[in-house]
Amino acid sequence: MESSEIVRTLQGLAPHDHAVLFYSDIHAKRQLIFPFLHGALQNQGVTAYVTAHEPLDEVRDAMKRWEIDVDRHESDGNLLIADYQAVTTREGRLDDFKISEWLGILAKHGGPVRIAADPTLLVKRGMVDEILRRERILQRRLELPITMVCQYEDTVAGIREGEFLVEMLHTHSHAIFPGIALILT
């Protein structure tokens, strides 16, 4: 499947959809995720890009190269670019209260709400159980009327002899791998 078909699949995700994207490199991820986010912004929606391992200024610059008006959308409050410190405790653990509060605030904005979150670095730091627990809380169908794409480097799929990948397939309604997109029922 060509990347343009995967972009169309991502654009077709609806509120309450919870997708997982395994990517081979940052450029490939951005090629798929930025159009997903840009589509919501063009429809007066709200977007968030959360990452654990990309410098935020680099993300902003890359979005600008994709013709996303980062300055305007951030100042309007329609685009949030954040690292995982926004949803973690001082000790660096995921904070369920902060995450729920943050998601609730985004869901209240009206228009499409699209979130792209990349906890790859947290997985690599050994927070697998915490990430799996959070993905289970979110479930295959999100409770809130938001659309979320969880992004992971494809190198983490085999963690724990493939258990991580199996859990991702159980906790997401859609799975996207380099070259293919699956709708999971």
C-alpha cells in the first residue's frame, strides 16, 4: 500500500477511533501523521502532537515545511505540540489524572479532535507495562469523541517476544504498518 493510501486511511478515521502506527523512521512517520493533523486544522478542529523523543522545535519546523501554519494554530489554541512531561509525574511515570484531564479539555473544543502520540522512547526506557496499561485503559474504541493515532518505531514491535505487538493489536481499532493498513474488528 502506498503512503498516499495510508494517508487516506488515516484521514478516514472517525471520532472514537484508536489507531496504532508502526513507522520505520521519523520522516516516514511525519509523511503520514502531518496530513492527518492538518486535515483537522483545516476543518476548524483541534490537534495535538505529543512525543517523547523529538525536539519540539524540530517538530514545529517540520510542520511548517508541510505548510502547517504552526504559529497561528498554536496561538489560536488549535495545535498543541508537547513532550510527555505534560502528562507525566515528577518521577517520569504516566499520570492517569493528567492524561484524562488533558484529553477531556481537547474533546471539549468542538470540531474534529485528532491526537498523534509517540511514546516510543518511554517503551525503550522500560515503561512497557505502563504503556500497555494506558493503551488498555483507552481501549479499541475511545470513550471521548476524539481520534487518536499512537505511533511507535517498528523496532519496538518485537519487545517481549512479540507480546507488545499483540497487545497493540488488541487495544487499537486500526493498525498501520509500513506499507499496510488494517482495520481490526
